[in-house]
Amino acid sequence: MKNWKKFATMSLAAGMSMMLLAGCSGSTTETTAAPETAAAAETEAAEETEAAEETEAAAESAEESEAEAEAEGFAEDVQAIVDRGVLHVGVKNAVIGFGYQDTLTGEYSGMEIDLAQKIADYLGVDVEYTAVTAATRGELLDSGDIDCVLATFTITDARKETWDFTTPYYTDYVTVLVEQSSGITSLEGLKDAKVGVSSGSTSAKSLTEAMIEAGFISDENYDAETFDPATWTEGISFQQYDDYPTISTALSAGEVDAFCVDKSILAVYNTDSRTYIDEQFAPQEYGIATTKGSGFSEVCEELITGWLSDGTIDGLIEEYSLN
Ligand code: GLU
């Protein structure tokens, strides 16, 4: 009898957890055997009630402690994401291997997409992607439209003053794409060129510093703190654009002589008529950006460092052929 009761409790528990999982209510009596006599039925009914009460109490206390653990375990801002049920992530939509959206299916793929999905899985929520650019990602984070940026976002000291960044999950380099017909093959060939860059990117500063270091332009008026691509004209000049497809069109049209940004971003614009210059420079360490001082910053940092040490990140780099 004891064993039977245990079994009944277990099957009730199983039935209840199935109900919980299925998110519906209903009778679980069909899972127990039919009673043979009225007395047996009464005893059975009493035991069933007792068992059901026990199971219910156990389920309730489990739910309570789960809620308590969550309340204790997550900072308020992280709990708000959990309660919302959706993690909002800013990603690139045209960087193959990082954040790329298939124009036909609308599906996103890439290492940064997988990382975003994994963070959402950890929180037990869905993920929603917002396509961002170098110029919009910070604003969207500040306005709360997105919870984090996973979009080839280079960690810099200046940016760290505004946002939190995780330990880097990838390092890229800056280079320059030109039309082969231009005859430009190296940094030296970019002397006096007009270069297309994205607003809000590190590209113009990286290229100017590389040209100065190589001795092709003077550093006399260069100040890293105040450098502005819009006004720099010494030995190289820049035209800023809102997005990369527009720079690519400008390069084809001869509006600019070159297109400068991280190599990962340039890849999709490297058509048959174009080529990279010989050099690549200015290591770009990509991190997840979050609101400064938020609880979510800590969650992202813990997850990224965990995935760096357990080989998950290396696996993604391998999977998307980013090495
Ligand atoms: N990674 C560089 C940056 O953060 C290039 C711009 C971009 O990511 O679009 O500035």
C-alpha cells in the first residue's frame, strides 16, 4: 500500500508537472487504475486527495523557492528582462559570420547572433534582433530600445566611459578596400585620398594613426582626444556615411577613393573589381556593450568569460570560419 501510494503520488506529480509544462489544467485520474469496490474507491479517493495535496504543496513551495531564487539571483534590471520574456539585442545585418540577415527568409545568422541566443537561453527568454549601425547602436542602448549591443562593437577607452563592455570575444583588424583600377595597393598609396567611413566608427582615427605611424603623414596637428574625421584634411580626408552599402556605392561611383573599416565588415563588399590594400592595422576587440553599471553587464561578463574558457567562443569562431 505504501508503495502504491508512493506510485500514485509519483504519477500525480508527473501528471501535474506535465500539466504545468503544457500550461493547461485538467484531471489526472485517468492515469490511476479503476477502484474495485466502493470502500476501496473511498479509500483511494481519500489517498488521492492526500497525495494531490502533498504534491500541490510541494509544487507550490518549489515554485515559491524558484521565484525567491530568481528574485535573489537577478538584479532588478535583469529580472525586468526575464519578466518581459524577451531579450532585445542590437546586431549587424550585413556582416557575414557575425550578424547577417538573409534577405529572403529574414533569418539572422552569425557568431553574434548565436551569442545573443545563448544569453536569452540562459535567462529563459526569447530573443529579438534589431539591426543597428555604428551610428545608431549607442543611442538605441541609451534609449532602452535594446538591452545590449552585439554588433562588431570595438571596445575603446572613450566608449568605456559611456557603456560597459564585456571581455572581448573576438579581435579583428582595420583595413582598406579599393577599386583595382585605382592602382592603390598600400597605405602609402592612400596619401591625399578621400576615404569613405561610417559615422560613429573607429575607422578614420585608426587609419590616420596608421598613416602617421608609417610616416606617410605628419602628426603635427594630430590629437587623439579631439580628432574629428569631418575636419581632418592633412594627408588624407574622410567622407562619413550612415551605413556601409552607401559607402560601397560611393566607392563604385568614384565619390571616394577607398572604403575603410574592419576587415570582417568589408568582406561582403569585396567584389571582383576590388582589392584590399596590403596592410591591416589597429586591432579591434569586440565586446558586448550594456548600460553602464547595470546588473545585466555583470550577467554578460560572466557568460562571456565562461564561454571563453570552456571553448564555446572558439567553437563559434571555427563554425563561422572567422579564424
Ligand atoms: N568595429 C568598428 C567600431 O566599432 C567599426 C564600426 C562598426 O562596427 O560598424 O567602430
